[in-house]
Amino acid sequence: MTKKELRAAMRRKNLGITPPERAAASGRIFGRIGRLEAFARARTVGVFCSLADEPDTSEALARWSAAGKRLAVPRVEGDVMRFYAYDPRTMRPGAFGIAEPGPEAPECEPQELDLVIVPGTAFTAAGARMGRGRGYYDKYLSQPEVHAVKIGVCFAHQLVGELPSEPHDVAMDYVVTD
């Protein structure tokens, strides 16, 4: 399959998951992350704000924020993505309809992130990742200041045997599924 075909197939499968199934699968994914030693050690965690065809991050954001974890969420600014302090009161619809922090949110510098949770269209068990094709995460994670542990998250059917790779693709340290 081409990248375009694989993205379309995964999107169809993901959107075919019922809301209760998605909630349960998301709970398992983020529960597993919460039990990782890398998560326990992390002071600042970057977490994406989910779209309808991704594992739902809303409960994890609420739970981890209430537990005192410092969280940062991305905001797309043109062709660049940056992370900002997570505060549910500042969130508003942003690029591509994704919830983003508003202009008053303080930026979280790349070197401050200890762990980043990364969405993807498909992953391999070895950590290869295929995103949506715009390269926001690859560009961000390839910055020399980024030393964060990278955790890819997906539903079990998004784990594939192999993916076409490009020289700019950034591999994940862990891949967590439901």
C-alpha cells in the first residue's frame, strides 16, 4: 500500500470504532503510559489534543493535570508546531479543528519536555511512525534541543509489520496500543 492508501485505510478503521470502544481503548493506552517508568520520571509531558480518529486524550489530560503533572500541548503556527503550557481554560479550536492553547499560554521550550506522546496513522513495533503527512512532529522532534522520550500511541490495528520510511522520519522510543 502507498502511504496515501494506508492513511485512508487506517482512518476508515479508526472512525469505525464506536465511542464506547474508543473510550475503553484510550483508557487502556493512557493507563499503560501512566505506569511506565519514563512517565513517572517525567516532570513535563507533551500531549497531543486528539481528533475523532485518534486515541482520546481528554481524560488523560484531565487526570494527569489534576495529579500535578506539568503538561504541554501543541499549537500549529504556519508550518511550525510548538508546545505550550496546558490550561483547559485557554484552549480553543485551532489549526485543522484541533484544540490548541490560546495566545496567552506560555511556551514550553523543547528542552523542557521530558516525554512527548505522539499520535500517528500507523506504527511498527520497532518504533517507525507514519503521521498525517505534514511533518509537524518529525520537524519538532528532530530539533537538537529535544531530548524527550518519544511515545507513539495508536489502536492495535494501527500496528503494522513495516512502513515506508524517509530520512527525516523520527522513530519512537516506545509504541503503546490498547
